Amino acid sequence: MKHSMKEAIRHHTEQQSLSQTQLSALQALQTPERHSTPFRRYYLAGTLAASLMVAVLLLLFLQPVTQKDLIQEIATEVVQNHLHRKPMEIESHDLNVLRKYFNRLDFRPVQSHYLDQTGLQLAGGRYCSLQGITAAQLRFQYKGSDQIHTLYQVSYDPKVFQKLPLYDQGEKPVSTYANGVKVTLWVEKGILFALTED
């Protein structure tokens, strides 16, 4: 019975055949058309180019920011705010008065020993931000001078600002220039200071 069943299946299979039209259609499905080949080449080239572009962009954006780059970035932001000169929100020569005003900070503005050596006098301040962190922007002037110096105080986070000079430990402040304005940076009492000098 099994033997006759196999023979019946073989006989039935041998009897099946495709017409010339069906055979041509089947061969056309197996062989890519000539006009689709250039499309495939362009598609593959485009895909490869897009992949290379994504890889290059990832390399550019994922490269670590060097300390020098970060200092320059901070200086540029500080100078832009300094030159924009938004109005002060509070005017006072007394740091204690300003401390009460700056109650939205996660620190209290402090007196800097480094700044004491400059002879600058406090004139007032306003809220601002530095590298996306809420900061105090304080304005200083020399007595009898109209020239404004801007001092930024922000809570120092080494993860955000990397390694900056610790003035309390005897390290000297670092200075750089942005748009012709000198910016001096240092850390004191857990606060990052950035001072502009035209």
C-alpha cells in the first residue's frame, strides 16, 4: 500500500507542468529586473552614506569636553551675560541684604578673599544661570568709576564644571578671554566664582 501511494504521488507530480506564460512569470520573479539594479545601488550607497554620517556625528558629540574647552565655554557665557547688562533686580552695597534676596539659590552668596584684594565695591545683583545652574550675578565697581565688573557665583559641582582652581587650597585663579573681555575663574568656599574685567 505504501509503495503504491509513493508511485501515485510521483506520477501525479510528473503530470504537473507550467505553461510557458506561468514559467516566464516565475523566472521573472527569481531574476531582478534590469531597471531595479541602479535603484538598489543608489539605495545601498545612500544607506552607507547615512550610516557614516551618523557615526561621525556620534564621535563628534560624544568626545569628552576638555578642561580648556569648558573654561572657554563658561567664559563665553559669562561675557555674553555681562555685555547684555540686564537691569539689576536689587541694588545694595551690603552683601547681607543681597543674601536675603537670593533665597532661591542652593547656597548663600559669600564674600571672596580673592575679590577683597581687588578693591571692587558691590553695587547690586540679579538672578542668572551658569551652565544651566541657577546663579547669582553680582555687579561691582571701583569707587568713582563707571566701569562695571560682573561676578558670578554658583554652587561648585566638579561633575559639571570639572577641575577648577581651589583658591582656599592655594591654587591660583585661571583667566581667559572672550569677546575681548577677561574672565577669571576660581573656586572658594564651595562656590565657583567668575569675574569679568573689561
